[in-house]
Amino acid sequence: MHVTHLSLADFRSYARVEVPLDPGVTAFVGPNGQGKTNLVEAVGYLATLGSHRVSSDAPLVRMGADRAIIRANVRQGERQQLIELELNPGKANRARINRSSQVRPRDVLGIVRTVLFAPEDLALVKGDPGERRRFLDELITARSPRMAGVRSDYDRVLKQRNTLLKSAALARRHGGRSMDLSTLDVWDQHLARAGAELLAQRLDLIAALQPLADKAYEQLAPGGGPVALDYKPSSPEIVGHAREELCEQLLAALGEARKQEIERGVTLVGPHRDELLLKLGQLPAKGYASHGESWSFALALRLASYDLLRAEPYGGGEASVEGGGARRAGEPVLVLDDVFAELDTRRRERLAELVAPGEQVLVTAAVDDDVPGVLSGVRYAVAEGAVERV
């Protein structure tokens, strides 16, 4: 799978830009602040409906514009598809597939799949647990796009439940009458069902990812491992793996925590509070790994994600799949956003050698020297809003 053409309108710094893309390596080279990352960010948005740089859509719309358009032609074998996303901050985004009538934005998930390497990846190892939960959940959705709906349901229920708990906590603190919390049982059921499905997918993902991450780390830093991925649920009562079992355990844990939750006004149990523990040898990577080791671990997680996605069939892009059923997607698009400048020479060369055979590799760099020689291919010069092939 590869993107053959990218078209942007009022996206980030671009009023309009058209970029033909080939299989193999394409490098966007130019000084910082000229819009290189904006191009690969748009490709990543098609795959995840989100940015790796910001948490909302508003910064993605060019100043003075009301909306932004991302449009891409995608080839999978002999099949071509046209995807269009319209970003409307403060309103509902819109989507089209093959110029059809509008579909839900999440229906485009799975048509384009990406694995992105960026300086922000260091937060996977050194950052807070939310960074690692996001990593897991985005990869879950790439494997099974229907999980976007499950994640959305979980977030909606969590928000409603937290609102109820917060109101109960405020009433209690201010000496008001006790609230009727009978609806909390209903929210517990909804939270446990969606949470169990999300948790089961995370556990399955970690089991599949573990050997691939260990292999990738050894390739990047020979003799420096092993690495381990350990999942730590928010409650010690959650020890199962089957969805039904996890649902029952989540319900029990919510019941056990209810008194404390009412006192604090927040949901204390569920996947939103779980942690992915990364270990290098016998020690946690966070706080113990050196800067270079942390980079190698973060890169290993991305390489493992790439190996996992390209090996698996999927049912992605449900709205556009004729006849339904899983099908092999081909390799994800590899995006390396200004990552080589962050690495020492040894890690730079090893990473380049590992990703060079990819079906489509998009690289951004400030200068040509930051792109390893093994990544020869198409070059675009990016400067002052212009993207020109050289």
C-alpha cells in the first residue's frame, strides 16, 4: 500500500499544495519551519484521525481559514481509492471515499496505515502513562479499525460517569443532600463492557508486540537487551484475559472503589488509568535507561509496530471494503519525521538499513546530510510554502 498523491487545502501553512508520491523513499528537505512536517502530518492524520504534534484540530487549519482539506489517492495492489477529510474545528469533521456521499470520518480508518517515527517518540519511554496508552490504542485501531468506535464509546461513558461522580463529590463537600446515585450502576455496566473490550485488545497486542520489540531492540543496539513490555491494570482485581472475565472483574473493581470515587469525584478504575511498563533488562526504562537506550527502546516499539502491521491481514476501511472480510493491507507507510538528526551515527545507520526496504518511506530532514545514503530516492525541496521535486 502506498499514497500516490497528496493534496492539501488550508492545512497548516499551506493554502494549497499538490504532491505526487512514488513507492520507495521520498525525502522532504528544507530549513526548519518551512512545512516539511506538515506534509507527513497530513498523511498520518488519514491513518489515525489525529496529529502526532497537537491534540486538537484547530492548529491544523491555516490561520484565517474556516476549514482544512486533506485529500489522498491510495493504491493497494491494483485497487485505487480516493480519501478526503474535511477538518472543521468546533464542528463535525466530514469524510468522503471515492467521491461517494459522505461517510463517517472513522470509516476511512484502515485505508491508510502508517508507522511514524518522530522526536516526540522519546515520550513513549520518558513520558507519562498517557503517552504509552495512546501508543497502544492507536496501534489497536490500526489493527482493527472498528476499535475506534469502542474507544469513542469508552471515552463517552467515562465522561458521563465522571460528571456524575463530580456532582456527588461537590454535594457532599458542601453539606448538601445526598444525590441519587442509582444511575451509577448503569454507567458501571457500560464502562465495564467497553473497558473489557479495550483491555482485551491491549493485552493481545502486547503479547504480539513483545517478541518483535525485543528483536528490534537487538537490531538497533546489539547486546543491549532484553526488553520487556508489562501491562499493569488500575486494580489488582483485574487479572483475566477473556473479555467476559475482564468485564466481571472491572465491575467488581468499580464496586470496590465506589466509596473512594465518590469522595474524589473521579473514576479510579479502568483502562484510562492503566500503565504499560517498559523494562530494559530487570530495570524500568523510565528513570534508568540512558538517553541513547531510551531512543533505541522508542524506535524498537515503532519497528515492532511496523513488523506487526505488515504481517497481519485486517478488515480496515470497512466502508470501502467490498464484500467485507479481512484482507491483507500491504505494508504501512513509514514516516520518519526529522528523526535522524536526533540519533548518533550508529543508530542512524542501523535504523536506515532496517526501514530502507519499506514499500513507501517518507522522510523529513533539515539538510541532505541528515538523510542516510541508504535511503536514496525522490527528493523534494521545501521552502517558503513551495514543495518542488529536485
